[in-house]
Amino acid sequence: MAGVRSLHDAVADLVHDGDTVALEGFTHLIPFAAAHEIIRQGITDLTLARMTPDVIYDQLIGAGLVRKLIFSWGGNPGVGSLHRFRDAVENGWPRPLELDEHSHAGMANRYVAGASGLPFATLRGYRGSDLATRTDTVSTVTCPFTGEELAAVRALTPDVAIVHAQRADRAGNVQMWGLTGVQKEAVLASKRALVTVEEVVDALEPRPGAVVLPHWVLDAVSVVPGGAHPSYATGYSERDNAFYRAWDAIARDREAFTAWLDTEVKAAGATGTAEVSR
Amino acid sequence: MSEPAEDERTAAAAEPAAHGVTSDELMEVNAARALAGSRTCFVGIGLPSTAANLARATHEPDLVLIYESGTIGSRPTRLPLSIGDGELAETADAVVTVPEMFNYWLQGGRIDVGFLGAAQVDRFANVNTTVVSRGAGRPEARLPGAGGAPEIAANCRKVLLVLRHSRRGFVPALDFVTTMGHGSGPGDRAKYGMRGEGPAAVITDLGILRPDPATAELVLTETHPGVTVEQVRDATGWDLRVAPSVTTTAPPTEHELAALRALKAAGRKGRETS
């Protein structure tokens, strides 16, 4: 049952050392502020899941909080490589990073299986690809009706899902729109769920194509205006493209990254985590 | 979907070609032309997105652009910054979730062309976007990974690839097969039960390669104006086969160049203001 809570308390209650955490967002509505709160609290030994790990996962990985990454595409969208991710994979800095690597279709179906309470999902996938040789969460299954051999992907059931949305009402029902990616599936696949929102409104007016997450499938809602910055939040803010471009130089260098993390995240305290007091 | 990482770009990319047309523009214009007659296109970000939007702005105004972030029928007025660009959703006929996109629309066999970029290709148009070997004793260089490509290449009716031509990109053997093109030759796609016919063309900044219908091996069929066959062979990491009569691609028209440059200028403006 969702309560509207401060981001600090919600993260402290819901995210623990060693958890598998999915901070989802298919390059839109990315929960940057919640991830920064995880960094400030030093929650570590995490397994992170996400279809499109980008700059915020680069930050968590570079901060040394991540043991393993479950993903299908890791890059700085429209800019280039994730240098902290690469440094961890290639050189083990600041710690080795184990990978469980998939295709987008496979990852999406892993969440669907998790949300559906099934042990695995099937798809026509991974055919002719070496991907299946590097993971133990892809196998095959034979269709009992046609005999066709299909890929089977293990359900993904994170301990915690964290997503950012546009609005919640006072009961904690959440509404998101625009590109909603795989967020509903990630929330429903996870044992616990935290949603940060741009604002709380008295009533959620219906919107075409919007996804509504009822308060009773969520554990906490925190009001964090700009909580997806620098990514897009349709209806609220555009992508801060200058930041994505600047990130390339910051992340390229270990010292520059560490200094950035210290001043911009760790020393920033609760900045940008405004909450509604009720 | 693999977006072009900075270090994939070749230094030659921005060199002007004949008549003030850059080699990149020759690649982009010819990539757009390759969509002639197509109705629906699953669009990778980066070069494929430039090509697909140029096709829509010129000879295929009704081309349905489909982006893996969930947009169907996007009509962006500028090149999107990423697949999460709100412009793609706001101008789309429909916006669906990512599982729906991959399961119903792609796996359902509803899309004509998959347009992909690549870090590395081999002679059978198999693609690597995962890891590149740097030699014994050195760790593999990490690339972004598969994204949607393996299933896009398997399930679209045909596949187009676009990338800049270099020995680093056109390699004798892939270090990792992320996405199967024609496997190890004819019959491999059927063996894997793939619905689509696979890569039909690889468009580069030097010319166009197409699979030999008999062997499925890529053959140089066209060079861009001012490019020699030897240049293309030199930029290819294997002994590239050459068609008996290599033709020259038609120079970009004024209309194509103007449309391409307008799309890019609008994209730059979008970047500055966002």
C-alpha cells in the first residue's frame, strides 16, 4: 500500500544491500533522483536490472555499489559509450561487474514472465546469436502443440522496482504517459515498488494511452519534481542533452568522475528531493 | 539497438566527396534510397534513423517508422536525440509498451524492413555489437550490446545494414555474433526457422554490398561516385568479392541533399534548445 513518503525514507526502507533492483525507464522517465539517493545512502552489492542501462547506471557502477548487471543495451543514448560501465567490465574498476546479457525482446519477456507469475517466458529469439552461450537465463523449450523449438527466458523478479512517473493522486495511485517502456511489467514483477512523481494532484484525469499503477501494488510514492533529470519527462521537461554530452568527458576519467560524484551527488544531500507534506 | 559509439567513427567520414557532398551524405542518401517500395521500417537510432527519415522526406512519404521505444508511425520533424525522444511519441499514430512492440509487432511478423547499424560485420552480414577482442592478454573491448537487433534481424521481412567502411568494421571473423545475418551461408536462416530473408544490402560510405543469391556472401555491387573498387577492397578485412559489373550510385539530387541537410540542421537546433 503506497504512502506518499520522503525519498530518503522510501529508499532506506525498500532498498537493501545485496538486493536486485530494477530502475526502469526506456530512455524516458528515468529515475535519476532515486538512484542518487541510493548512492548517498551507500546501499551496495546490488544486482541492477534494466533493458537500457545508461548514464544513471554508469554512476551507480562507478560508485562501486554494483556487483552484477542484467541488461540488453548499455550506452549513453545518442552520445556513445558508458565509460564507467566499460571500466568495470574491462578492468574491474572500482570492482568487477558480472553480466547477464540479453536482447531487448528477451529482457522484455523476462519482465512479462515475472509480472505474470510464471517461471519463464517463450519467444522466437536468440537464434544464431552467441548471446545464449554467455548466460544461464536463456534456454530452449519445445512447443507441445507444434514441436517448434523456442527460446525460454527465465522470469526476472527483482526485489525492488523503481520508476519515475508524471503524477500521483493523494491515495498514491500513479499515472504515467508518453513512452511507458517496460515500467508496468517491472513494477508488477518486483517484490517491492517505489515510484517518484513530478507532482501530486487531487484527481488523475484520464489520458489516452496512460498507464495507471494502483496504489495497492506500490510500496511508496515520493514527490520529486525533476526526478528524471536529465532524461525526458513528457509534459514536464525535455532531455538535458548538454548533460548527456558532458557526461562523456566526466565519465571517461576516474578522478573526474569521483570528484563529480562527491560534489554533485554525495554532497548534494536531499537537494532535488522535495516532498509533499500532508 | 546499437547507436554509433564515437570510437566507431572513421576519420574519413567527414571528408568531402565530389561536388561538396561528404562521404557520409553519400551513405545516408543511398541508405534512404534502399527503402524504396517499403511500407514499414523498424528503425535503429543513429544512421538508420537518418536514412529512414530522409526516405520519408523524399521518395517514401508514407513510410511507417517504428522505433523500439514503442512508437508506430512516427513523423519527427527533426532527427531524434535518442529512442526516448518525446518527438517520436508525440508525432506517432500509436504508442505501445516495449513488450507489445517486440511481441505483437516485431515477432508477429508485421514489419517489412529492419534497418540496423553495426560495429562489425563479416562476409555473411552477421553483426557484432557486443565485444571486440583486443588481442591476447588484454580484456575484450566492451560495446553496448544487442539491443533489439537479434530479433529485428530474425523477424523483419528483410534487413538493411548501414555503417562506415573500414577494416575494423568489416572483419574476416567476428569476435562475437550478436545478430545473425546469413550465418555461414545459404540455408542457415531456414535452419534456424527465421521468417525474414535477412540482410539484403549493406550500405557504406564507399558503396553497397549485397549477398550473392547462391552463396549468401556479400559482394560489392555499387560504388559511390569517385570511389574505386580498390578503395573498397582496401577498407574490407577479407578478400571482398566484386560483382562482374560494378555500377556507380547516382549522385545525390539537389532535393535529396537539401532534405538531408534540413533534417540534420533541425536536429542540431533541437539539441541546442533542449
